Amino acid sequence: MKKVLLVASLIFPLFAFAQRDLTMNQMFLARGLAVPGDIVGRTDVVGYEFLDDNWSDAIVQTQKGEIYKDIKVKYSVLEDLLYFLGEKDAVMKFIVPIKEFSLLPTTGSPKVFRSGFPKISDYNEASFYQVLTEGKVMLLKKTSKRITDRREYNSAVTTKEFIGNTKYFLYQDGKMIELKKDKSFILSYLGKKEEMQKFIASNKADVKNEVHLIALFNFYNSL
């Protein structure tokens, strides 16, 4: 038994040292967290497939609770897929389920994206939504892109381009519903009409405006 313990005490430090010696790319590959990614340069398509065409500082959390900081990512809205930048500018992509990632701008608040919400429309539990409000009712934003053909009037030339689409959803008590940017719909869904109508009137809130929507749902969640 003592011999076993002695061997183990010699092996574990060596294993830990070897783990420390791995580059970030090798560590992700060895642990089965990521594989080399290939961002296809779509030179024949106008626009770009990402939420932001630049690499963004981020914090990433897996479904198992592992958190990675000081990492640069790109979120492909077209693929609904998260890429990150490894050493020597090697592009990698996660192959483990990602629970959440936060984009960290140089100014302003982080943009938080989360998965794990119930299936609705064309989206499932692996789909990422931007979390606009937390609380008893969550306001979620879903941005998607697709490639479409466009031809100018009286032109024989067809151009491919990325077309974006944005939808808003509400999540409450384990259920998802698509938000209609309509005051009557919002008031009938939320209830507490008197308080909400006063807030809308006193703040001249436009429910078609995202900033105003966020303020409205933050107010409701505070009641």
C-alpha cells in the first residue's frame, strides 16, 4: 500500500506539471472541449455572418460550470456558434455545450448571451439569446442571419448578401413566448395594468424601442 501511495505521489505532480506545460490550444484539445475551427471567408457574400466582425474579449461558461476568462471570441449569428482565438491566432470552436458567454466592450455593460431555454419556433435549447432583463420575466433578444440573393431592378447581376432578423421573446415560469411590440399585448401579458400604464405615460415609453422595452420590463420586475 505504501508503495502504491509513493508511486501516486510521484506521478500526480508530473501530470500536473505536464498539464501546466500545455498551450491553451492543446489543453482544450486534450480535454475534448474544442477543435480547430475554420471560419470560411465568404468573399462572394456582402456583409458578415458574425454579431461583430472583430474578436471580442469575453467570459465563457460551459454547461458543466467551467468558466474561461481572458478569451477572445466571435459569435456566428449565421451558425449560432461560438468561436474563440487561441495562441498564434489559431481559430478554435467549442464542441462542449456552452451555457453562457459575456462580451466585454471597452465601454458600457457586458452583453450576456445564454442558452438552455425551451424550444420555440426555429430555436432550441442550444440556441443563444441575448439576455436584456433578468427577473420574474426575462426579456430575450434573438438575432439571426441568412444568406439571400438580391438583384437590382433591371440588372442581370445577382448579389448574395447576409440578411439579419431580430425577434424578442419572454421567458417566465419555464415557458417561452414571442413578444409582440404592441402595448395592448404587453399589458395583457404582464398584468398590473395601472402601474404599467402610468410608467409608460410618465416616461413616454415606446414599446417598439429596445431601450424603452428594457426599462419597461426592469420596472415590472421591480414591482
